[in-house]
Amino acid sequence: MPHYKLIYFNMRGRAEIIRYLFAYLDIQYEDHRISQDDWPTVKQTVPFGKIPILEVDGVPLHQSLAIGRFLAREAGLAGKTELEQCQVDAIIDTLDDFMSRFPWAEKKKDIKDQMFNELLTHDAPSLLQDLDLYLGKKDWFVGNSVSSLRYHCSNAFKVNFIFVDDNNDNSGSDNILYIVKNNLKNNRQPDLVSKPTSLEQD
């Protein structure tokens, strides 16, 4: 078994999907969380000066989506065919496009609150409607079984919309969308500091 070391800040952010997939795989890994004070020093030691980084037996991998796809392939969650893999990747990229628009680094609270509110009020319902339409009457977004999309959706919705109860992440459909859509009125800003993640408790 390789030794995995995940390097990121003490927050969900772009590392959380990696933690979700490790939990699904039931693989032990070193969850190394760095402080903001240590970041300038750490930044000089990692590829391209960005995190998260996943070290696999000392080999550093960067870019959260690339790491997620690597783990999804290891778990058999990337899609069963090349066509399904492309479909999975396309929806993941759609979610990432939306997540990237949030002003996580904005220091002025009034500006940050306004931008969050606009995205959650105007853009989020449209995204959920598109995802709902894509899912249609199917049980799964892609193919006939669970894929890594389940965990990308759960992560994105937990951070941006509500604290989704993901105790049922192994249930027989991707209907977590309906949980989110029916609770959009309870939108809240994210709590960026999280405890170590598992599928059972977070």
C-alpha cells in the first residue's frame, strides 16, 4: 500500500473532495494541515507554489481535480467506459467552474457577503435546475452506478448551500440534488475550518 500524504490548509476548500475519496476507499493517509503563518515557507517547496498536494510514496501530485480523478480511477468511480469518464469529467468541471467564482480570499466582509449572496441567490438555483434536468428520471448522473460525482456534488453543496447530511452517500441514487434544492432557502456561508472528514461524520 502506498503512503499518502495530503498537504493543505486547515479548511475544506479544494482538498475536501480528496478527503471524501479517501474515506470512500477506506485508505489511511496523512492529513497534513498547514497554518497560514507557515504557508510562505511551504509554498517554496511545492510544485507551482500551490496546494493541495498529494504525495504518493514521496512523489508530489498537484491540482485537486487531477488528484481526484486519480483516486476515482483507483476506486472504480471514474466511469466504466471512456465515454462515461468524459461525462463524469464534464459535470465535475461544471461544478468547479461554479465553485471558483466564490470570493474565498476577499478580506472585506461586506463585499464578500454581497458576492456570496448574489451567487447563491441568482446562480445557484440555475445550476441546480440544470443538474436536475441532466439527472432527469435516472438514478445516477452517469451510467448505472455511483461515480465520483456523488462526492463532488456532496462537497460542493455542503460548502455552499447547506450542511448536507451525507450519511446516506452509499444510497441507491444521486438524489442528493433534491435535498439541496428543497433547502435553498436555508443558504448559509461556509464554515471554512473543518474537522478530519469521514463519510459517517463531519
